[in-house]
Amino acid sequence: MEEMKKDQVMKKRYVIMLAAVTASALLQAFAMNIFLEPVGLLPSGFTGIAALLSKIAGVVGIGFSTSLGMVLLNIPVAVFCYHHIGKKFVLFSMVQVMLASIFLEIIKPEALFDDVLLNICFGGFLYGMSVAIALKGNASTAGMDFIALYVSNRLGKSIWQYVFVFNCGLLCVFGMLFGWENAGYSILFQFIATKTIDNFYHRFKRVTLQITTQKPHEVVKEYIGACRHGISVMEGYGGYSGKKMSLLHTVVSTYEVQDIIFHLKEVDPAVIVNVIPTETFIGSFYQKPLD
């Protein structure tokens, strides 16, 4: 029975991951073809490199599609990350790349706006959301996402700001070849996309949980069984009720909070949890693998 339940959970997880990468690929292709291509802007990361190579090839009279470039550029990085990040994570990320390359060839509707700034704002937001959706589904849009997540797992913090700097460097090359105005607009687009990712994906942001309970032993046992973080217990009493209580203290990633609260309420429905943003944490911290 336990094995069957585990299989059902895994199947549900795979369905969610597949839905996330499909939605992400569709949104990414939509943002590129509807908002970027009509005004000559460049997307970010390896997709941007593929688009830049496609433009350069077009200038010298060689046919090279962005879709093909996306797949070819991601294969070497995927092979490396397959052994260092997580097998299922990389496989589903490559599914996202394949779907995005297909959708790029299929989605060819008219541009929605003539105004460049409107295209930048909506395109940047939707492109950033496409990346965030893939990441929340435990996958990615591959390319620079692979590198960013590999380094982030090593450092235990988000490095999207450094990814933005890399993309700006790429767009400077674009500016030298095809004009600085479009490069400047593309950098603005990258800024909006990066801020969108940072606002919606919180895997490497941490919070402090202050847990007040009258069942400390049951709560601690459930907590340790649900995650691998340490927890401190201090004895005290309620200032209003005068009853004996315990104050538990722990630091976790923001994406774990809801699951932890669910587990705590299973053993103590009256538990009180105070979630406090943590700016800096020094010490050993377990980061759950992506896979």
C-alpha cells in the first residue's frame, strides 16, 4: 500500500512537471514571437545567443534558425548538469527547450503593440514568468538557468543578478553588430524579465520560523521527519494563559514553509507559526537537491 501511494505521488509530480514545462515553453515562444521579434529585440541567455547567431548567419546569407540553435547550444551544458544538478531536472528542462523550439516555429501571429516600450514591458514580464513557471515546476528553460542553478546550489543563494550582467554583456555584442538602440531596449527587457524571476522564484531565499506549541515533542518529531533542518527548543509559558509552552526556532527556505506548516498542524492544530524574513544566515544549511 505504501509503495502504491509513493508511485501515485511520483506520477502526480511528473504530470505537474510536464504541465509546467509545457506552459513555460508556450509562454516563452509567445513572448519571443509576439513582443521581441517584431521590434528586433534579443531574448536572454542561450536563447539570446541562438537568436544572435541566427541574425549573424542571416547577414552572411546562411540559414540558421533560432530553434535549432537553442537545442544545439543546450546539449553540452545538459550533459554536464545531468551529473551535477539532477537527472529528472535536466531531462524535463530539455523537454522544455524542445517544446519551446517547436512552438517558436508554430506560433506566428501578428504583433499586439506598435509601441516598443509596451513590447518591452509585457514581453519582459511574460518571458520572466516563463522561466519562473519552469523553475517552480522543478525544471528550467535550460542554458543560463542550468549554470545559474548549479552555482546557486553551490553558494546557497540566488545569482540572477549576475546572470543579468552576463546578458548585458551579450547585448553589448548585439549592439555593436546591429545598433545600440535595440541593444538598449533589449537590456531594459532583460531587467524586467530578471526582476520577474527574482520576485516569483524564492528557492534560495530563507525565513526564520518561530513556532509556539504545547506539544513540543510531537512537533519536533514531525518536523525532523519532514525535513532535514535543525531546530532549537526553548521552554516557557503563555503570558496570558499562564500555561506551559515551548518556543521552537528554525531557518528554512521559503518554498518549504507551506509543507512544514501542513505537517505541524497534523500533530498540533493549535500550533502558532511566525514567519520572519531572514536577510543573512551564517552556518550549515541543508539545501534540498533539485531532483
